[in-house]
Amino acid sequence: MRVTSRQTINRHDAVHAISPIQLRIQSAVSTDSHLPATGPGATPAFLFWISRLQILHPQVHTRFLPPFTCELLSNVVPIMAPKKESDGLSAFERRRLENIAANKALLSEISVTAKNIIPDKPVPKPSASRKRTRAEPVVREPRRGTRMSSRLAGVTADDDVLKRKLEVESEHQAAENKAKRLRSGEDMHLGDIVVDGRKYTSSMDGLKGIFRGAQPGVRTFSDYDIKETTDASLKELRSQMSSLKLYEHWIPNDIKITPQRIYALSFHPTEDKAIVFAGDKEGAMGVFDGSQTAPEMDDDDDHIPDPVISAFKIHARTITSFAFSQADANSVYSSSYDSSIRKLDLEKGTSTQVFAPKSHFEELPISTLEIPAAEPNMLYLSTLDGSVGRYDTRVPDSLELWTLSDQKIGGFSMHPLHPYLLATASLDRTMKVWDLRKMIGKGDLRHPSLLGEHDSRLSVSHASWSAGGHIATSSYDDTIKIYDCSGASKWKPGQSIDVVPAHTVKHNNQTGRWVTILKPQWQKNPEDGIQKLTIGNMNRFVDVYASDGSQLAQLGGDGISAVPAVAHFHPSKNWVAGGTASGKLCLWQ
């Protein structure tokens, strides 16, 4: 349809009613009336100005445009700018300004509230100005114990003399640090290796009078004693063991038997009095005589003298265990992570190295040491690299090493009455039983025959074999497992056996970093014929268990300020000792 003259917009009326945009539309319609207002023939210019008119003045365009044009505009979706208000601001801009004003009001209100809660700080009074004097710079010489660059040391590149001096000092310091950790193969006199400190005597007085009535080599326990033993009731046992009292002459905090954390502890076999040996992390050995009493003091005297304790630096690294030969009560054997075994002669006051690797720099850290009662010259040891060895002190270079595990062997023990049977506990989560009577393999692959093993959920810390044939283990799955191997005397060489725990006791074994690993230790030759073991308790007690897993006592007392993690029975007497991470000793008798 074409636009006729009757359908054109009256210019005179449009000037008063519509905007310049509408006038442009009117002009386009009047001058180009032959073009269609809608449909494919509509010009782009016409449609553009028509849409602008609809956006700005929707109430006007329907009066002046033809019906077809109105129909076209009804289908147009306008893309319009923000609507301007009467003050020239869009709705969006007005909303933004309102938000800014509201935020300012809120901040102002918060500021007023804060001033009411916290008063303003008083204005400091101006102080009299003091004239500052520039201090002379202090020249600090750096320590030369560790290696450093020449730039940090202040040495120029062409200063060869000073550069060489630094190198010599660095090498000397490194050699000193290494020497501190190397074992000494020389004989030591105890008077020369006394540990200094307020708690330790400067002499060997702590070793005097140990050997009254010693009977070297005399057995106090045998197979006959085991067969004839009849256990008393559990109530009587608990009453008997719980009656043990903590040493009363000095509190544990005053009995600092070693300077550092205790790793090894043992009673001397003498039954006359309690003589306790302890070894610490740095290789010091402490000796305490439990028969000494505190001197009587006046009421006016507040100072209580310390107990007599002797301490000697016999190893370069951690002492891991003590062993006593029944053939010589004067001898105390000790093993260490410094790869050596030393023999302490209490009568002569000397410490002699009896075993060490051939090379002074060879590492063979020893975790446990045992001496069979029937073979006083044979030393059996376990290492941190998974080996167990045998060494004859009468024959130099007689060490035999058997690789029994790919990982660390934390502890092992021998059957007290059948020393050809071994029990090992390893980081590989197993407890294994071995028979030395039947060796398998040749050369480096030679080892005792494996009789049986038991897997735990987590690593096994120690395996301890009692004279009654029970093996006790502790592991990080928070259990103490007791295996009944009472029929070991009937086992044939290399015979396969089933290793299954007869009793499992729940026990917190999570020692963490600062407490020595908890290990069960059987009483070797109990004079009452009752097989008992002891183990440290993380609640600052020492637990005592029977071979059937029943608990007999929980030993404690006033003044125990740390976990007595390393706990041992006297070989025959019902005396118990416990050592702490601070080097303190707890003694129950």
C-alpha cells in the first residue's frame, strides 16, 4: 500500500506536538511518499526514525502515522538508554548515589558508637627534645665454625692468606664435630671420663661396695623350677606387686642418673641392694646405688644434699642396652649406636672396647645386646639395618652377621633356657622366631632357619622372651601381644610352628618424638617363680603383667613428673626401675 497525501503528517501540527525526530519522519513521508511505510520496501532511514519516535514519544506517533506503520512499530524491540529523570540523572545513577549516601551514614553511625566504647587516646605531651648522638658502629666478627663464602667473611678474591686461614678453620671445626660422634677404641679409665655436673660426683665413689656376696656363674633358675611352679591367685599377686613403694629418700626429680634422655636401663644381678645402670642419648652411663639414704638434716637447714650418682661418658652415641655375664659379676657390657660394644670392669674402673667394625668409619648401629647364660664369651646383637650377629670375644674378627629383615630390627631376645632360639621384632611389622641349630644358605645369604612369624597391623618395637617360654611384643597398634611358646624345648631343628598371640592386651604405645619407645621386659629369674613383665605407661606409671595378660600392678607415686618409659625388673627380686626422657630415675622396692 502506498502512502497518500491524506495520510501525510501536517507539518504545522507536528511542530507543536512532536520533537525534531518526528519532524524528520514527517519530512521523509512527505517527500518520499511513493515508498511503502511497511514491508520490504520501507527504507532503513524511515524505520530508524520511526523507532526513535516510539521510544521518546510513544503517546504521539500513533496520532500521525498510518496504521501499517503503527503495526510495524509494535513489533520493534527497542534498545533504549537509561531513562532520564527530570533532574537529568538516570535511574541507575540515582540508585548508585543513594547507596553511597546510605553507606556514609552507616559508617558515621559506627564511628560514633566506637568513640563511645573506646575513648580517644590522650594527646601526649611534647617532651623536651634531646640531641641524639650517633653511636660508633660495632664491628661484629662472624663465627667461623661453619663454612661460609668469602663475601660473607669479608675476604677479597686476591687475599689468599686470609682465604686459606678460613679454609683451615672450617676444616678443623668439621673434624672436631665428626670426632665427637666417632667411637673410641682405646681403653678408658673411669676417672678420666667422669661426666661433670651438679648431680654427679667427681669420683668413682658411686661404684664402691657393689660386690658383697656375689656368686659368679651360679644359676638361680632352671627348667625344674619352671615345672614345679604353681601360680598363686590373681588377688594375691596383685596385692604383692602393688605393695611396692617408690624410693622414699629422694624424689625422682632429684635422682638424675644421666644428663640426657634414658634409652637403656638395667639392674645389676646382685641381690644385696638395688644397683641401677642407665644409658642416655649422648652415650653417658649413670650408676645409682639404691641402698643409700638421705642424711639427717636440721630443721633450719633448707638444703638437702643430692644422692651420690656416678656418670661416665663411655660411648660416642646413644647407649641402647646393657648385658651382664653370669661368669663375671664385675663386668658390665654396653652396646651403642656408635657401632661398638664395651666392657666395663667395675673392680678396675676401666672401660674396654670388645667389639667394633674393622674400619673406624664403618657404621653398624647396634640396637640390642644379649649374652647367653651358658655362653658367657658369646655376644649376640641386632642392628638397625635388619641384621642379627654373633661375636666370640675370644676370637678377633669372628663376627657373623645374618640379614633377617630388610628394615630396622628394633629389638630381639634369646630364649633364656634355649639360647639357640631367637625372637626378632622389626619395622616391617613382623615378629619372627629363628633357630640357630639349622643354618640355611651360604656366604652372605647364610642365616638361621625361620620357624614362624606373625604380622601386626603396625611396626613391632620389641620382642622379649621369658624363661617360661612366653614371647611378649609391643607394637604401634597399641597392643601388647603374648605368645605361648612353652613347648619350645620339644621343637626340632628347623621345625615350622604356628605363631599366634595367646593373649592381646590393649596398651597405649604412642610415645611420640620425645619419649623413648615402650618395650616389654620379662623378669629373667623370678625368685617367686611367677613370670612377670613390666612396661612403661604413658600416664606416668609402670605397668606389671602376668604371662596370661592379666595386670598385676600399676606402679606410681608422688614426684614422678615424666613418663618412666624405659622400665625393667631386677633379674630375681621384685624391684622395678623406670627411666624418663629427662634422665630421672624411679625406683620401686
